Amino acid sequence: MFVLGNLLVALASVIGLVLNLYMWIIIARAVISWVNPDPYNPIVRFLYSITDPVLLAIRRRLPLYFGGIDFTPIIVILAIIFLQRFVVASLHDLARYVGH
């Protein structure tokens, strides 16, 4: 059973790293939106292509644009923090339970 426990720990670690990386990409996208970025810059295009599907899906469901400020990235960051605290922590706890 320790193999399954190790697998769950590894899975939780990878999910945690991916969520953390995506959170920083969302933050970079939000910071870049404060200036007038060159839409042909490869970094800007990457940031937009990787974040637009999530941000646009939330914008369709929740209009979070007040006074010229888009609050959608904050909602995504809060969702990422929730997933880190709930899913990743639950996988670690399950791995400890299975490993015994």
C-alpha cells in the first residue's frame, strides 16, 4: 500500500506545483494588463492564450467588471488557493492514510 501512498503524494505535489505556476501566470497577466502591451510579443501572446479560456469562462458567468477594474483574476486566484488548500491537502491526507 505504500506505493499507492507515494503515488498520491507525487500527484498532490504535481497538482500543487501546476496550480502555483498557473496562479503566477494569472498574476503576470493582470500586471501586464495595466500597461499597453504589444499584442505581437510572444510572451504576451502566451499569457493571453493560456489564461483567456479560464478568464473568459468566468466573465461569461459572472460580470466582475466594476469601475474599469476587472476582478476576474482575483476570483481565479481565490479558486486556485481553494484547490490548493482542499484538493492538494486532501490528497496528502489520503496518502498518509493509505500509506499506513
